[in-house]
Amino acid sequence: MADAPSADRVLDAKGLLCPMPIVKLAKIVKEMESFQVVLLEATDPGAIPDVIAWSKNTGHPLIHQETVDKVMRFWIQKA
């Protein structure tokens, strides 16, 4: 597996259920500068399709994704 990219911000959404990880992700991305990267950590399995769909709908690319134990990690770059 490729090394995970560095992140400018970390969003801990572990334990939160849909739609809260996406709500918090949208808020933090609005606060960031273009090309900065946020690492979202979530435990809700619904986060996988939600983050993929959110990324496609907003144009903020999902640049890396991995799952370690029950924690899903997503690196999203602000467009």
C-alpha cells in the first residue's frame, strides 16, 4: 500500500453516524485554503459511500483512503 499523504487538518468523526461525518467535513473544508488536505477518520461504514459521493459532488478530490481495524481514513484535498 502506498504511504498516506500528509494532512493539514485532522477531523475525528469516530463514533459519529451519518450524516454527521459529512456535515463536519463540509464545514472544515470551507475553512481551509485550496490544495490543503484534511484527514477524516470515521467508524460508520456508511462513511465510505458518503465520502466518495460527497467528493464527486463537490469536486474536492479524495486522494487516498484506507481502513485500519474499524477506522476508515480519508484524505480529501480542497479544490
